[in-house]
Amino acid sequence: MKRSGPLYTLLAGLLLALFMLSLNATTGTGSSSYGGNAPGTTPPSPTKGTPKPTGSPSASASESPSKKPPPNADYAGRTDDNTSAVSLSLRDGKAIAYFCDGHNTESWLKGDVEDDGSMRLTGKHGAKLNGQLTGKRIRGTVDIDKETWKFTAAKAVKPSGLYRATTEVRGAKLDGGWIVLADGSQVGILKRDGKPAKAPRLDPRTGTVRVDGDVVTARPVTP
């Protein structure tokens, strides 16, 4: 009877060990079924290299409004030495110009007009016109045959402006250019088969002119 005590103690120890094993199997020490971290564990650090969210574009990144070319208009005026006339027609960023002394020197020039009103026009035989539109006038220079003329051309109001006629009369090829100025005066050259001479007076109301008894029609010039 005295030996039963140790047996009870051993049996109690085995039962306690079985109970602890059963408890560990039930609760577990890993992560829960919802993917959370097990108690006492350290959460993983964020993955390196993850891009940061970008902010909305600033106002300065938006595109600036596009510039517009100078408005469509015609200009006419004289050279500073009053020996010749210059007329220009501007349309949609393009320009065509005519320089004429009314006797034997003339040149047709064309080119682009920049948004700031500057222009560099070119013509045959190296002719050049450099101009700057400021307000209602164009100030610039014309270079022809190694000569340079300074000019000022003011905004023209019809019938002032630039006119041209190209046709054939009595077997002769005609090419005429006229600059009608604000005071009603005209400067022009009419070529017959390439030979220049002072142009007869143009009627700006009808755009007609008489050449060798025939009526020739001149039209406003635009680029």
C-alpha cells in the first residue's frame, strides 16, 4: 500500500503532459487562417523599390497657349529717300512684297512672318527685304543689286494696296505691278516682253488699266 503513492504521481504527470500536447495542437504557434502574423512575431518590412504615388501635375506643366501670327492686312509706303515705293500683303503668317521705283527697278519678294511680326523675304537675283511689324506699320530695308533702301509702310485701306496684272496683248506678254498709296498716288512698272517701263495709271475702283487701247484688269495681290 505504501508503494501506490509514487504510481499516482507518475500517472498525474503523464496526464498533464498529454493535456499540454493537446492544447498546443489546438491553438498552434504559426500564422492564423486570415494571414495575420502570429503573436510575438515581427511584421515584415515594406518591399524596397516600391514606387511612390505621384502627385497631380502642377499648373506650370500645362501647355502654354499657342501664339497667333500677325493679323491679315495690307501695307503701303515709300522709301526714306522718296525715290521708290514698297507694298506688302500679309495673310496667315505669309507675306508677299513689291518694291518699285516706277522706272526700271522692281522686285517681288515673299516669305514667312514670325509671331513677333518680324519677316525676312527673298526675291530673284538675291533681293531681300527685312521688316518688322509694329502696331500699324512695317519698318525695314530692301536690298536689290547691291543697293539698300529703308522704308516705312503703313496699314493700307482699300483702294490703297498692291495690284498686279499678267496677260497678253497684241502678241506681247505683259506683267505689271502697281502700288496705290494712301494719298492716291501710284508707283508701278509694266513690262512688255520683259522690258520695263513706267506703268499707265490704274483705276483702283475697277482694277482696270488701258494698254495699247485694250483694257487690262489688275487684281489685288495676296500670298
